[in-house]
Amino acid sequence: MSEWPKETGCKPVGSAFAGSNPAAPNRSLLFLAVEGLPRPICLCFRAGRANPTLWAKDATGRMNLPNQITLARLVLAIVFFCLLGAFEWPRRVDQAWMIEAAFWLFIVAALSDILDGYLARKQNQVTSFGRILDPFVDKILVCGGFILFLGPGFHDERGLAVTGLAPWMVVVMIAREFLVTSLRGFSEAAGTPYAANLWGKVKMLLQSITIPLILKSIHAWRDIEWITTARTIMIWLTVAVTILSVGSYLAASRQALSQRARG
């Protein structure tokens, strides 16, 4: 390890060892052995990038806590889907526990999304694996919930949807996710950062409120008159923001798209 620069005013707290990554020749590895930490930290540097990106696992091969929480959210999403898929409106009285359980599963899953992001930033454990997995699980949870709301179990005896959702609304939401995912991959491949913007965060917030509200509106809060109106407002607001958010992401991709067009 080279001598620590005195002008920084800092003291060395460990040692660093450089290495190569055979699986990705354009990346270099740096192992940091820090005093007070039981295991070395592995950092991965991509060629041309000044900032390191932590791997999903530490040097011992253990997955970090934020990514573990994200995987746990995926498991919760699967259980959530099973409950929605098994629900049948004609048997709503006997199966009321399914809606109640689905409601709380979604709440826990949504809160875990906030928790894993907070821990990843606070503990400097933002990984490439997490940047891929976290939005993937979010989209699976939300889009899967809206899709299952269109199933036969959520239609009454007349064939009308009890959730207040129309099929075209769900198509718009899913189409938006496909488009933004494609734009993100295209832009990042061109070297343009593509983080979630305000519109995307607001859209996710509205969706995370609308799904639990729909669940409660067909069960515990069904007899409250204003709930149906509130649900309708939230559904339309979610659809509107979903459509508007596409414009902001297209604008963010404009540079990468224009560069590729000139190339």
C-alpha cells in the first residue's frame, strides 16, 4: 500500500489490495481491509468510471442486507399474488381473510422498498445487482397486483369489475413500464445516467396507495360511501401520472437517442 497523503489530514485505517476480474476484463477489483470490520470489502471499478460500485456480495460471498430485503420482498409479492389469484367474489365473506392478508402483505412489501433503499445508501451498499433487482421487484409487485385485479375473482355476478379498474388502464401502466425499462437500458448502455426522477417516484407512490385502497374498498371499507369515490379518483390520478411520467423519461433519454441517431 502506498504512503497515505499527509495533506488529506486523514489517517489510514487499513490496507488495500488491487486485483483483476476475469469475468469482466473492463473492471478492476479493490479489496479493502478496514480495522474494526471482520471481513474485507470488495469494490468493483468499471473502466472510465471514477466512482466504485459495491458488489451484491462481500468478499466472503454473503449477500448484503439491502439485497436480502429486496429478495424477501419478492417472496412477499409471490404470496400476495397467490392470495389475489385464489380470491373469488361470490365467496367474499368466507375469503375476507385473503383480502385482509393481501392488504398487509402489500403494506409490508412497500415499506421494505423504502427500507432497503435507505440501508443501501446509508451503509454505502448500492450494488449493480440491487439496482437491477429492486426496480424489477417493484414492477412485479405493482403490475402483478393490477393484473390480478382484472381476474374473474374480482367480478360480480353481472360480470362487472368490483375493483373499479378497466383493462385499458392496466395496459397503459404496463406499457409505460416496458417503455421506461427499454429507455433506461438504452441510455445506460450509451453511458448516460438514468436514475428515477420525481415523476417516477410520484407514480410509484400513487400506485402504492391505490392498490391497498382497492383492497379495502371491496372488503372492510365497502360500506363507507366516500371510499368508492376516493378509489375512483386515485385510479384516474394514477393513470394520469403514469402517462405524464413517460414524457419526463423520454426527455431524459433524448441525449442518448440523438447520439445513437448521429452515430
